[in-house]
Amino acid sequence: MAIVSLLQRALEPLVRTGSLRLTFANGRTIELGDGTGPRVAARFVDHQAPWALLLDPDLRTGELFTDGRMVMERGAIYDLLILVLQHGDDAPPTWSSRVLDRARGVLRLIFKGNDLLRSRRNVSHHYDLDDRLYALFLDPEWQYSCAYFERPGQSLADAQRAKMRHIAAKLAIHGGERVLDIGCGWGGLACHLAGTAGAGEVLGLTLSEEQVGRARERAASRGLDGRVGFALQDYRKVEGQFDRIVSVGMFEHVGRAWYDTFFQTCRARLADDGVMLLHTIGVSDAPSLTNPWITKYIFPGGHLPALSEILPAIERAGLMVTDVEVLRLHYAETLRAWREAFMARRAEAVGLFGERFCRMWEYYLSMSESAFRCEGVVVFQIQLARAVSSLPLTRDYLYAGKVSPEHRPRVAVVGGG
């Protein structure tokens, strides 16, 4: 049958190591790989499923798994994705992928999206899901972004606390600053900045009604409701000036057409001697299209930027890049912890949301983790300022945990002998 040989020919350059068995609806099978490692096996339920996979694998793999048209018979969907993606850079793109990528690129230019109304709707699509879902796999602080693993074997909860300490250090908070948290999630970082790092006042912004309610409860339970506030508000509508601005895991939702607006708004809101920290998922190579399955089912309107897309917008806004750190496998380890926690409580998730939803989320967590391990997806932490003298002259303060006022230089040193 044509589809069997076509699919085998397409997959052979990808599955060079490991062991993958695919079974078709008529009972025929193909074996791929060199036979090493754990055996992975999947079965197509209907005759159309392998054609869909062949013609548009980026979109259809997740759809076939979610809809139960491709069933794992040995191993998990994560194991299958790792097998296929680990040698993905070595295989040339197919004609169908080139055509589809070009078409999706044109559509992205036509439908730029992410205006005020669409941004609110896109955020609600993911973050206004029942909070009981996130309680299944997040750490106690409900940090839904990349943790910072300081040592092997560190727990997710400890790594998330380390991430907040790392961000607070990069913000150079020494006490009393007014902080704007764009995309504050459920309020864990905002509470940390005020309650532990010493910020004087923190305003967190979100477009999720579920998040803002829980964030306010969190601040009140910690006695911070007088110093930490949360608003259901778009970043483009905020007023006033802030000594510090932080944005964690939100820039991915801005959309390329709005990068200039984002950074110009941040510059207008940032005090003359202020400091900003942007924490965003991105790609380590050239600009590319974000996975179409993710944008269709998980994060509509999202885009994973390359540094070459971010930095020109920063320059045009008149902000200065003062530090760039690339967190590589930290998010892969974070997603591994989320995936394992979710799968350990999968029966609860099925009772709450149904089997199809759980397959979709298993695929989302698995595909995201494999992308960080195999496809050059990373996290950028970009520190920004308006003035050259806003930060200490060396990076020692990042590891001291706190910066005292007397150590903050107010003049730039030019030249020297």
C-alpha cells in the first residue's frame, strides 16, 4: 500500500536510533530505528490517519493522538516525540511542510491579531480553565513558567522559588520600589517581590478572571493586600511610572506585530533610573513559525520569538539591553515535572475534564518538553534599563541576593587609564 512505504520513507531519516513500530488499520506494520533502547509502538485506528500525519505532521500528530486516532501501544506519546524529534535537524523539510509553512506565514501577516479584544479572548482560552486543572501539577506557588534548577535533583517547588529569587536579583530590588508585573499569573511572583525581596508596592496585571481572583486571595492570605494589588487590565492601558517592570511568560502572547507597542509602553512606564526584566520562551536559531497545533489548541495568538526579532524592537523603543541570559534545559526539566505530576493524577483529571481533554494536555506537556530538549527552544531573560547608570558595574549583585542603595552607581565611568 502506498501510504505504508511513503510514511516509512518520510520517517526513516528521523528515527535512526531507538525502536519504533507503527501498525496500520489493515494490520500491516513497519519497524524503524536501530533497535536500541526502549521499544515504542503506536497504532493508527483508521485508514485516513497516516495520510493526515504524512501531509501535515506538525498539526496532525497532536490531533490524531487527542482524537484517539493514533493510539500508543507501547511507551507514551512523549517517547514517540523524542524518537522522531531527536534527529529532526538532520532531515530535509518535505514539500508539504514547506508549502504549509509558507501558507501559515502569509496568514500570520494578514491576521496580525492580538488587539485588546483578541488578547483578552486568547488569554481566556487557556488561563480561564478550571483552576482545579492547574492544581493537579503546579508547585505550591502556582508558578506556570520555567523554573530555575540550581542543582541536580532539586524539587520543582525549590526550583520555582529559586527562579523568583533569580528574577528579584536581576531587578536589583533594594527596598521600597514600585513594581509593575505584566502577566502576573496567580500572583506568586508579585507576592515574593513584596513579601521577600522588599519591594514597596507591586501591581500585577492579567487578562484572566480566574487568575486575578486567586492572586488577590493569595496576597490577602499573606497580609500583603495593602502592598500588592492586581488588576484585570491590558498592559497597554496601565498608567503611571514604576521603578521596576517584570514580565514572566507573557511576551509569548504579545504577537510579533505588537513588539514595538510592548517595549514603547514599557519605556513610557519605566522610571528614568528603572530596571526591567523580560522572561520569555524563544527560539535559539532563526525566526520561525510557532507549532500550529499549539497555536490552534493551546495558545492562540502566540509566537516564540528569536532574539533577532526582540532586540530591534527594544532598540527602537529607546531601551538599553544590560544583560541577556539563555536558560536552556531548565524548562525541559520544569515540563518533565509537570508532565509526571499530571500523569500521576490523570484519573482525577479524567473525572474533571474527560478523556479527550486529558489526551490533549498530555500531548501539550509532552510536545513542549520534547521541543525544549530537541528543537532549540529556550528561555531568554533580558534585563533592560533606560539609563547606563541604573545597575551596578559588575554582575556580582545577581548572586548576592540584594543590592543596598550605597552600591548602586549613579554616574557612568567613561574612559579610564
